[in-house]
Amino acid sequence: MNPEDGLVTVSGTDARTFKELLTVGKKLLADPHFDPRLPHLIDLRGMQVQRQDQSSASLRHFAVKFYRPRVRSSVAVVVDDSLTNELIAAIYHLVCTLEKTELFDRYDHAIKWLMRREFAAKTP
């Protein structure tokens, strides 16, 4: 996380369980440099999560009750076809429940969306 970049980027490529993703989210919110005004880019391309029902419910609860309410800006989530259809569907369902959050299958589209929503409107 680098506030000078004006963007918080999270990569899920090293996560193997929903519990690991939950840990990353909690660390992000606990970081003393966390700025809730910065937009977030969550890059889940290449992520190979082993599904664990209890952990996925915990991750959903965290995202809805703690993460999204703390982030004031837009959130772009990027996936690709390396993820299972089941995982993409679960991510899509979660994204649909979160305000100012969109799902993308192309990284460049996610960046353009964030730029239009968060940067273009703030330029005089």
C-alpha cells in the first residue's frame, strides 16, 4: 500500500484458502497507513483457492460488515479464466452485494473504470 500512488492494490495470487484472504483483508484494515479514501484494485487473477465453506462465510462476513464500510472509494475486482467457474460465481455474488464495487475480467478495464470514477471527476 503506497498512498503516493493514490491506489491500494491487493493481489490474491498467493492465497490458497479463504482464510488466507481473510487474513490479508484484516491486515490491510489494521495497517497504520490505511487510507479509506483511496480506491482499491483487488487482483485475483491466477488465484487457486481451495474452497472451505466455513472460511468463505467468514470472508463474506468480513467483506460486507468490516471491509466495505471502511473503504469510501470504489473497489475494482479482477478475475481471469484460471479461476474455477464456482469461484468466479462466488466472487461475482459477493461483489454484487458491495456498494461501489465492480468485477472485471480484464485488468485494463478495471484500471480505466477506477480512473473515470475516482480520478477524472476530481481533476479541476
